[in-house]
Amino acid sequence: MHWIHEIFQQSPEIALFLSLAGGYAIGKIQFGKFQLGGVAGSLLVAVLISQVGVSIDNGVKSLLFALFIYAVGFESGPQFFRSLGRQSLREIAMAVVLAVSGLLTVVVLSRMFGLDKGLASGIAAGALTQSAIIGTASAALSKLGLAADEVQRLQGNVAVGYAVTYIFGSFGAIIICVNLLPKLMGRSIRDDAIKAEAELLAGVRVYGPGESAATPDLVGRIFRVDQVAGKTVAEVEAGTPKDAAIAIERVKRRGKLIGVEPNLQLAKDDIVLLVGRRAGMVATAPSIGPELQSSEGMDVVVALRDVTISNPEFVGKTVGEIRDIAAADLRHGIFVVGLKRADRPLPLEPDTKIETGDVATLYGTDQDLQRAARSIGTVLVPSDKTDFVFHGLGLVVGLLIGLIVVRIGSVPLTLGSGGGALLSGLLFGWYRSRNLAMGNMPTAASTLLRDLGLAGFVAVVGLQSGLQAVQTIATSGLSIFLIGVVVTILPLIITMLFGRYVLKYDNTAVFAGALAGSRSANPAFGEILDKAGNSIPTTPFAITYALANVFLTLLGPLVVAFA
């Protein structure tokens, strides 16, 4: 074992990544319907590895968590700010109930078992996974007027109670939020996350990677002109409704391609390429002439481009109104296949109103797309590169916010690096939704930040606290640990029942996010996101998490006063 200790001392990052690899391997194992998950698995493996003796700097933990929570905030910023208002009252109530029930549980148990103020405060900090309680409780203990050695003893007990209870504080929250809550609701987090996302999308069908419709809405077909000989290109194109338009993109006459103009008169036996919506194509095809399988030189490359809508002529009008006022040369060959607002698809219906910054997905040839984009707004060039200028500044702002301390009497309140990074991520994500030309972060990059940040943070916690927790349990017995289990579980269950039967939460994914946030249970939130498969739980989590950082921090001096 000594040689393993030496390896970890020289390179503690080996212990970190070994915890991640082992944790995710264990997390995949099914125990009936129960699955530990990668985050909880990483915590468990890290505690085991910590018994060898591992030393990791606190800065690593802070960095990993800041990356995780910033990425979460950035993804959810637009939706978060739209959700603020009276509809947030339920989340406020959740955070208050958990803080109050947590305080009462700690005070009652401390009096039942004769715990001193230091142990009671440490149990509150660890079992509720709110490290800031250590600081506020220690400061409150120093103001009790006790002898210096007694204050030192009580402050030492704060650390002991924290070390023994913190591990289960993280693990227990995962069990309640990820495993027990769905059983209470009778539905899985994933099912309700999909349901909530579908409601946000207002019926818009969103395809996953590698998926496409078997009968695409936009098609291209080649015909030999017969019945429409003598008509102009404009006359043929005008024969279909605007919402089922087609466009003649190429014309070949006697084996040679000729320029396509609105007033070009088609001749018998011309070969034409029609591109457009399936409904218009089906209606028009019988009147054109016989369809050809292929014809040399008639292929044309089409593309999809996202364009931000900024032209005042279109902003504030409905889709139907824009179809009516758009000039014929602007409409030719351009098909709007999707609308998005703050990365959320909008229904492409005639009564959908356009706002500044909405994004239209256009389909057409490169020439047509460039012509249309000049009249609509700015083309968003797809990129797999992350804008590190934007996001580096975002993290700096978040960490600076985390340094701000506001004092209420003698109680210092601060968001900390995690809360600051979350707030900054929300703000920068909202700003990016209004200015899509900057702040690019590909989905793969965001996913890596979230997964590595959270699992790494939890693993570092296990590596730092696991050895001391196990040793303390071995020397002091299980009583402190078991009391911590009750302090972890009981407030969560009380708050869960309150949310279900009083606040009437009916969506498991939203409820789970709010419950995890009200306990500032970051590992549990990571597992919830993984189960959900989308960002639905993030908005309620962000609201309750911010409140929990304040409410739970205030528990330090209250426990000292009443325990």
C-alpha cells in the first residue's frame, strides 16, 4: 500500500481520474431498478481511494465546480430569466421549508443526544452539504464569551461533525431526489422532462442526431415540360399557395443550361428542376409534364443556414404577415424550415409573432440564401470552436461576484465561487441569446464542462474528506454519522412532501430540480440532469439554489444559538 500512497502523493491527479473511471464503471451497474450513476459512483470510489492517503488542493475542487455550474447557467440563462416572476413563488417556498426543517431537525437531535454546539453545527454543515455553515458557526462560537480553549474545542468539533456527515449528505440527496421522488410521483424524471420540453416546443418536432423524417417537407424533382409550355417561370411558381411554394431552380433547353429569370418562358421539352414543399410539389407535378429520374447537370447544392432576424420591416409582425409583405424576389428559392427563440423552437404558424433576435432556419441554394440574408439579418456561421474570450470573461465575472461578502449583523453572506459562476452563467447565457454572433459554445464542449466539472468536484470531495470521515466513525462510533443521516434525509422528505401535496408540483423533472436546489445538492442535480437528458430541471434548480446559499448559510449562528 505504501507504493500506492507514494504514487498518489507525487501525482494526486491519478487518484482523481481513477475515481472518475471507477465511479462511472460502478455507476452503470443495475441493481434491480436502482442505478448508482456516475456522480455517486465517483464519490464512493473516491472515499475508498482516500483511505490510502491523498492530498488535493482546494483550488482544484473550486475550479471544477465553477466550470460545471457556469456551463449549466449558460445553457439555461434565457429560459431562467423568462421564468422569473410570480411563478417562482413555489421555488421560494421550497427553499424556506427545507432551511426551516433542517434547522429544527438539527436542534431537536442535538438536544435529544446531548451534542455540543460545535458538533451540532458541523453536522448541519455536512449533512446539508453547506460548507459555509462552518464559517458562520465558527464565527458565532467565538462570540459566546467562552474561554479560548473551549472555543477552540467547539470549533474543532465543527470540523469533526462536518467530516463525518458530508459524504452521506451528498449521497443521500441523490437517493431522495433521483430515486425516491420519482416513486412518489409515479413517473420518471426522463418521461416528465420530455413532456415539459414538448410543451415548451409547442408541438414542434425536434429530431435527434442522425434522425430525419422519412417524408421530408422539402424535396427536389426533375420534369420534362409539356402542359406548362408557353408559361413563364413566375406564372408556374405562382400556381401554388405561399405556404406550399415551389421554385424553378434550373432550366435546360436542347441540352444546355439557361439562366432562370421570372419572365423566362418555358418551351416544350425543356428540362426543369423544381425545389419546394412536398404539398406544393404534389399539387403542381401533374400539370408540368412527365417526371425524370435524373438529367445531367440538373443537380444543385442546397444548404441550411440560421439567420438572426433584425430587419425592422419583419420584427413585430406575424409569420403570415411577413409572407404577404415579402417581395417575390426575396421569397424565390427560399424556404423557412424553422424558427427559434433563445434556442427554443417556435411553431412555424401564420400567427407566430417575430421578435428581435429570433432565428430563422432557411433552406435554399447558396446564392438565394445570401440574397435573402442581406434583407433579413445576420447569417450565423456554424462552428465547432468555443469563444474563449466570451466565456473566459464570464468565469472571471462569476468568480469576482463570488468574492463579494455582505454582512447581516455578524453573519457574512456570500454566493461563493459556485453561486457567482452560476449567476454569471445565467447572465452571459441570456446575453448570448440576444447576440448570437458571439459566445459560441458547442453542445459537446458544454457537455464536457458539465460532466467533468461535477464528477471531478464530487471525486475531490471524497478524496479530501473520506479518510477523516472513516477514521472518525471508527473512533467515535456511528452515532454522529447516523444523526447526520437523519439530518440529511428528514428535511428532504418533509420538503418533498410539502412540494407534492401543498405546492402541487406535477412534473417530476421540474420538482427534482427544485428539491435539489433547495438543499444546494449539486451532485444530486448532476444526476437529475443526466436522467432528464435535457435542461428542464435547471431553471427551478437555479432559483432554489441561489436562495439555499443564503438560507442555509444563516443556519450556522442559529444552530449555535438554539442547540
